Amino acid sequence: MHTLSASANEVTFIVQRARIAQKCFEGAQQREIDLAVAAAGWRCYRDETAQELSSLAIEETELGNAVDSYQRLRKRILGTLRDLADAVTVGLVHEDVARGVRKFAKPVGVIAGITPATAPAAAAIVNSLSSLKTRNAIIFCPNPRAHRTVGRVVELVRDALREVGAPVDLVQCVGVPTRSISEELMATADLTIASGGASTVRRAYRSGKPALGAGVGNAVVVVDDTADLDAAASMIIAGKSFDYGTSCSSESCILVDESVSDQLIGKLVENGAYMCSGPEMASLRRTAWPDGELAREIVGKSAKQIADRACIEVPQKTRVLLTLPETTHAEPLGGEKLSPILALWKFAQFDHAVGLVQRLVAASGAGHSCAIHTNVRERAEILARTINVSRVLVNQSTGMGNSGSFDNGLPFSVTLSCGTWGGGSTTDNVNWRHFLNYTWLSETIPKNEPRPEDLFSEYWSVYHPTASYVGQLGGM
């Protein structure tokens, strides 16, 4: 006889409840769905609740700070609700009369939400809103360091669902998040949305079920000789210092044209950066990467806290620790930092900068993002054509803009996938569109069969200009 493990029993039970709830909600009309989404969003957006969730997240995870966490939570909720507001997720969602096709939206079923210790409240509510909008059920298995925070979000969303008469089991959280429960949930659900460390995302893709995962970040930012240096410095420090650099999108590596490098460094310092000397940089490197891997103790800590650990004296109001490594080769400062540590290199020619960007993201953060501060539009296009990343931001902060912003067109998201470059299955900001299955209804249209000579004529003229293929065309 096969005996289920305790973890399998728990997962089986909550998935059964989720499937029952999802089947009940599957027949809901768009207005009912939208009211449920608004109710859930409001429960977590209102000031008192957002303050509570932000404080709880910092208390539980000891990552980041409550003020920035609060701002990010409310921005992500508002942005997600804006993206969802006019979306049609029931029935006919697209029609192409000329091609005779219509597209009907259907839920995927039960989603496993694997959420990280960084920004846990935002991850839980944003995925809940997208799941509800698409008539799915979602079960969260959070990082153990953020279990209480995600559990509280789930509790609030369930209260909101109860208020509008929707099934509360559309949103659930596992009792005790462990690796075995996480793996069991991913293997049982219909789709996994995974954010967190690279190993977590790899387990999602190995689960045997469809998965969408986030990738490792290491945003490389180019500042050329035409950039608005005041704006660039302000944005770089704002993005790098926000929530103590816990976002995978926070600025990580800066490449600046040597003709304006001294000016930029001065403006970074004016905005709160502390430029480390050579010995201080060596001490910081030993503290943050004691064995070649990023030390957990410095992740999500303030610049002052990290400096104290490294025995570096900095002003109390220091926002970012700025380093100037000599090379990018085998340099830990060239990788993801998840802290307010910034590395800066200089370049002489723009093509040199492009090569450095490619080298840095290939070593860490493949597929994720880069940015450029410039007044030459063609240079941004060169990065977009050349660099293997999913996002190139122009005159914006990656830390503030990669996940969606009110002044760019990227969808709000808590899962930034990185394509095949980063081991993912899409290059998108994962959003509600990824939470749907589609049925295509195809009807006959007037026949539109091409003549073979119309498709092959250019090839013939270039490679076989004297040959005749009339007798070889045959018929169909």
C-alpha cells in the first residue's frame, strides 16, 4: 500500500479545496470577477493595512525598510489594478474577421505561487489579483522567512472574497512552507509562478508542470557623454538604495563614458553615495563575498550597516556604497548584489561599453535587464539589438521601472522572466495574460493559396537565374 507523506496529504487537501473553489468561480461574469479583484486590492492597498503588511514583512524577514516596502506595495497594487481594469478575461477576448478566427479565454486552474523573502506582501497580493481576474485559484508556498507576511495577505484577501460572495478557497497558503511541500505543490498544481533564488526557479521548471519563473538580476547601466548627469545620478541612487537594494532590478553596475566620469561620480556622491577607497573596497569585498558567494548577512541591509560590518567609516546618511573595481574579470562586484552596493567602470568608446554590458550580464543576470542614460536614441537601439536581455530602459531607473511604472509601458509584475538566456520560458514581465488558456475558434474563409513562383522567384533569381522550374511546380 502507498502511504502519502504528511506534506503530500496537506497539499492534496488544499489543492482539492482550491479546485472546488475554482470550478465554482469559473462561471462568474466579468463584473463579479472585477468586484472580487477590487475588493482584494482595496483590502491590502488602504493605508492602515499597507502599513501593517510592510512593517510585518520587515520585522519577519529583516530585509529592506518599512517606508520603501510600503511605497512599493501600494504602487504595485495600484499599477496591477490599472493593468487589470479594462482587461476582458471571460469568453470572447479577440476576433479577426479577415482570418475567420475568434479567441476565447479560459482559466488554467490551480496555480502554485512560490514567493520570495524579498517584497513578500507585494508578491502575494499582485499574484492574487491576477489569479482572481483570470478565474483561477492560487496556493502560496512562501519562503519560510516570509510565511507570516504572506499568510496575512491571504487572510485579508479571503476576507475580501467573503465580502463579495466569492469562494474564499480561491486564495490559500500552505501551513508550513518546506521544500518538500513546495515541490509537491508544484507537481500537483496546473501552473507554477516562481520568484526567488535561482534554485527555487529551477525546481519549478523541473516539477513536470508548466512554470513561469523569475531570473537573476544584475542591472547594468550605461551613462554616455550626452546624458543628463543630474537626472542619471539621482535615478541611479534612488533605484539602488530603494528598500536597501533588495529588488533584483536595482541598479548594480554602472558604465560611464570616461569624459564625464568624474562629473557623474561627484553627482552620485552628492546624492548619497560614499566612494570607497582601494583598501575599503577590498574590505567590502571580503565582507560581502567571504567565500566567493554573496553573504546573506548583507542582503537587504542599509549602506551604513554594511559599512560597519566591513569596518568602513561612512556618514550616517550614506545611501549607497560606490566602488570602482579595476576589471570586470572574475569580479564579484560585477554580479548581483541585492544590497546598496554599486560598482562603476569607465569606458572610452561606446562600442567598448556595449561589449562590457554583454560580458557583465552573461556572467550574472543573463536575460534580465540593462539601461542607458543618453540623448542619442540610436545608442539605446544598439543595446536592444545587441544585448541578450529582456528589458532595456532608457533614461529611467531599472530599480523603479523594470517591474512596471506609471511613466513607462511595461506591465506591472512581481515576476520578471529572462527568456532562454536566463533559463526561463518567456521574456515578459509575467502578468495576468500568462494566467489564461485560450481556445481558438476557426471558421472557413475565402481560399488564400499563394502561387509557388511568387514565393520562390527571388531565390531563383539570385541562385539559379538561368534555370527553369516550370515543369517542377506540379499541382496541389
